[in-house]
Amino acid sequence: MNWKAVLITTLLIASAGPASAQTTNMQNTGMQTNSALPANTPAPLLSGTTDGLAWGLYPGGLTDLQEGENRLRLSAPANARVLGTRYNGGDRPAALITYRPPGGLDARSALAFATNQLQRQGFDLTSRAYPDSNQARALLRRQERLIEVQILQGATGNLQVLYLFRGGNLPQRLLVDQAPSNLQVYAEPIDLKTVATVPGRIFLTPPGDVLVDITSYRDATVSMLFFGDYTLQQLEDFYLPFFLQQGFIETTQQDLGGQARTYQISRDGNTYLLTLNASEATSRARVTLAAQ
């Protein structure tokens, strides 16, 4: 289980209990609040300020949302029954709202509702994914502010909506002492829309939140081995668009047999060989980028 799933589970366990005691208000935590809100806005169930961003979780479906307000306002949909709210601080601050949805609302619809509220307050949608029918997630950006939304629908149909407040910080960088400075290798995926792409710089990351086993750089070749039951098609679906977004052009490809394939890609007159290798037997996959 990755850290995100652990955080959701921790928050859900912490918010369990009698309905009358489930909603936790953070007014006594020392977090500052802002009262400059429309007159018809109800009192927040949970509010505070995280990294300079004032926010509040509200009941009901807020509709009078607009860009430029001092406080970010988020709510459950109209006619939903809010079961609890919770805030988790630390290195990965997040706010959670749990609610019983009106009929027909699933994880995908809940994500659409949550992202729409953020977009109406000036956030741009940068990525969206649906791991399965009971999960959905999205990443949104407003200037240098990132908010990740994660939706989890339980067996009873209740929905948990987790808002992770993220800065623009990049994940851990690997091979800092071995690889050249223009080669940026990271332990977690990055969204190319949220980082500054400098001409000549190359990004390489795993395709998901996976455990990286080995990384190496030798003879102008960087290699990353990571765990995950990836097929070759899944690796292609991630890495080919990932390098195209960095300005590379695919020129040729060659099957290496089994679940391996090499692609010749070029940019600014430089040519590289990108090799993808999926291994079902070991549940590990490898990506290699070699300068020619």
C-alpha cells in the first residue's frame, strides 16, 4: 500500500465514531481563518490555513464560487449527508470530507464535482486518472499551488474525498552525483505541466507510484528498474507521450523479443535509444535511455 492509501486509511479510522462527534473543527489549532466570504455562505465544518492558503470544508453544494476569493471553499454535493471531516498536518497536509452521496453518485462523478469546484476558483486541471470503479484522482494547479484530489468509495457507497495540499516541490532526485546535471531522474512521477522545462534538460521518472529497485548511470546510459506488473503496452502508453512532451521525436523502433522494445528518439540534433522492458516473471520493469 502506498503512502496515499495509508493516509486515506488513517484519516478514515481517525474520523470514525458517533455521527455527532465526527465533524472536527480546526479553529483551535492556531490556523488562521478569513471571514471575507459571501453573506449567504454557511459556517464551515472544518477550516484553516495551509502554507498560506485559507480553506474551508462546507456542507451542501456550494454554487456561488468564483476566482479571487480569499478562502478556498470546498463542499459535498447538494443533498449529500456529511458524515465527518478531518485534517492531517505534517509533511503531506490533507483535508478529508466523508459523505453519503445522493443516489447515483459514484467515484468518477464525485471527482468531477470536486474538480469543478476547484476550477471555478481558478485552478487548472493537469491530470486525471481512474484506477478502478471505486477510485478516482486528479491534480490541479493555480500558479505554484498544487492540490491533489483523491476519491475512494467504500462498500457501503459512502465517498471519501481527500484534498492534498501540495507545493511545487519535486520528488526525490536520483543519481545526483553520477548523472550529468541536465539529466533529471526522479523517484516518483512528475507532471510536466507543473515543472519548468528548460531546453536541453531531460526528465526520467517511473510510470507510477512504485518502488524503484535500482537506478544506474554509466557510459551515457541511464537505467531504472522498478517493481510493478506493467505490460509493454502500458510502458509505451506512459513513456512515449512523456518524451514527446519533452520535445522528442520518435524515428524508428525495434522489437527485442518478448516484452521488450527499443525506440530511437531525437531532439535538437541529438539521438537517444529508449528501451522498455516488461517482465511478468519478476514483476519488475526497466526503462533505459542511452545517448548515441
